[in-house]
Amino acid sequence: MRFRNLTRRREIGANCYLLESGDQRVVLDSGMHPKFAGYAATPDFGPLPDHSANAIFVTHAHHDHIGSLPVLQRRQEKTPVLMTEVTGELSSAMLHNSVNVMTKQREEENIPEYPIFTHRELDDIRRDWIYRDIERPFNVPDTDWEATMFDAGHILGSTGVLIREGSNTLFYTGDVNFENQTICRAADFPTSGIDVLIMESTRGDFARPEAYSRKGEKERLASVIRDTHEAGGAVLIPVFALGKTQEVMLMVHELLQEGLIPACPLFMGGLSTKITVLYDHYASRSRRSYPGFRILEDIKMLTPRKRGRTELTANARCLYALSSGMMTEHTASNQFAWKFLDNPRNAICFVGYTDPDSPGYKIRTAKEGDMIKLAKDLPPVPLRCRVESFDLSAHATREQLADYAEKVKPKKLLLVHGDEPAQMWFINRFRETIPETEVVRPDLHQPLELW
């Protein structure tokens, strides 16, 4: 079996990997790079001949793993796409939203090739999506391979994929979290009998403080909410629509139930509501904490948006969980922040990653009084509000990933989904801890023999 990295750059971006054995081909994920536009943001499908893939696996519904799936399916017509049911339903919502975003970008940013797929095309390609349950082996269509999906603990429906060919076994982690979150439970991955491990390396260059605890971060968030409430201000929590919104909403509910924050109106906006409807739909039919708990029905603080209302206004003693998490231009959190930043009674709480080129990162790293340019069409505003950051990542820490690899002790370990400094941390550690394992940073497009 051979492995090819179909990404255009060796970094976090448009995840897509090809497995080949004889004339059998399977693709792992098909994302889009968040920092590029048009076809430059998609993987390079050149090494994969059209109409040659036997199957496509989708590990979860984040954009960097599904964003180019319709483009891939166009080239691999009628190829079965394998995923969990939750991932399929979330992916449909996320991809339809992508069409809307690309349509706006075509006009606003003059990207003539957008949208690179349509709503009708999305409806058509779903006929080839096949849902599989976790921990139940199945045959990969038109191959002699067997596959099993395991809960990855990253977002609802996320999986790692185990593939067997004869006596050889490969495991692809996708994005993984080995800690319990508020909704998602920790990953449940196999640790033995794996010859080749393809592992994400997202947080390899981040050292979590020794005193860290998720409970401590949660209590610190409660403290900021209390302080802001007492000062007569509002709290803005920029969140990703898929995963982070639902985790934060339930965490806020827990804080209220534990008496750590006062009751106050809670608002969410944009795509987050559509995704939360799906999280609630699978409240009793997925591996998660709080089985049966429905966010939109059971969180009493949650204030429904009025139909037709297009703009939120920051009111005193209210919480706003708005997408996007990086405060990207023209999103709800970005536009909301423009009238929010200059009030010293307000607070912004970052709970996820912000890219260095994003407006969220500018705010996160600015000093009080700095002028912040949130969007090209908005004048700068002074930063007067309180800004705090919290480590509530849905990705495993580097130590947890390393511990997992050291339990598995594969013959080969391929590092993907990470920047060079992150991957070098793993390479340096594994030289000492598992010296018998061949650790590889796969080159772009070049075939790598696995067995």
C-alpha cells in the first residue's frame, strides 16, 4: 500500500490523503484551505485519476476536511462516500452554507470562479453518501479492505478510520481529542495491532501550562462573566458555528446550574442555530455527554432571535455567542464587535484558535487603546473592552498525542495536519521514546510505501 499527500502545502489546511494498493484507491477527507480562495484552496487531485477512487472517507464536518468534497465527487462520480450519519447531516448544512458564502464572495471580493459548487449539486451528490456506525467493521466497496470507524471526540460524529488489508493495518486519526468536553466525550481509539499510524499534529508547537485544568478554565470564564455583569457590561464569545458554539452554550448552562454566574439573556447568531438544531436532533442518538439534552429547548437563558431581525445590539448584562470564532470579516461576531470594542464595561472571551491574519487575533494580541481594523469597509475602532483567552481546544494536546503514539508503537508514523514546528516537536520526542518507529513528514504528492 502507498500513501500520497494531496494537500498543496505541508501545513494545516485542505486535508486530503490518498491510499493506493494495486488498482484500489481510497481517499481520506477532502477539505478546503481557510486562507486561500477558489481552486487554490482545494487539494491537488492531479495524482488521482478521474473515476478511479473506490471510496472516500470523511472523518468529520469541519471545512478543512469537507470543503472540497463536492469538487472531488464531481471527478469521482458515483464513488461511495463513507461517514457517520451525524457527520453527513452536519456536512450537508456546512456545505450549503459554503455555497452562500462563496456566492457573496464572488461579488464582494471579485472571485469569478465562485461558487465552485452549487446547492443543486450538493443535493445530487448525497445519493452517494453511505452512513456507517462506529466500532462496526465493514467492507470498503469494491476492494478487499475492511474498515472500522472509532469516535474521535473532536466534534459530534467525528471519527478516526482503521483500515485492514490482509494482515496489515493502518489507522488515520483525523482530528482527535482525548479529553471529555461538555458535550463530546473523549476519543475511544484502538491502541494495538496498528502497523501504520497517520496522526494529526495540530498543537505540536503549543505547551500547555502545567497548572492547566479544564475546570479551572471554566471557572475563570465564570469569573469574567460575573465581573462584566456587575459592571453593567456585555460578554461576547466568538465561536465556530460547528462544535464550539454547542460546547460553550452547554458550558454556560452548567455555570448557571452550579451558581457560578447570574441568570442573564444568552444569544447566538448565524449558522450556529442551524447546527445546534442538528446537535439537538442527535441528542439521544450519538455518543455524547448529556444524552437527551436539547440546547435550544433546555437552556432557559437562551433568547430566541426574532424572525427577520438581522442585527444584534449589545445590551447590558447579556451574553452573545456569535460566529465566527476568528471574527472573520462580514460574520456576526465581526460586525457585532465594531460597536462593542470601545465600551470598557464589555468583555470578549476567546475560546478557540485565531489565525494570525484574522481580526480575532488582532484583538487578542492588542493593547488597550489600540485602533482595530475589523473589516475593509469599516473604520478602525479603539479597543477599550476587556479581552481574555481560554484554552478550550477540541484538539488533543501534543503530550496526549505523543502518549497515544507511544502506546501504539507503529512501524511507521506519518505526521499530517500540522505546521513544521509542530511536527518537529513530535519527531524530536519520538527519537527518544519510540526509536524503532519510522517517523515521516510526507512530501506533497510523492508516493510513500507503507507495506
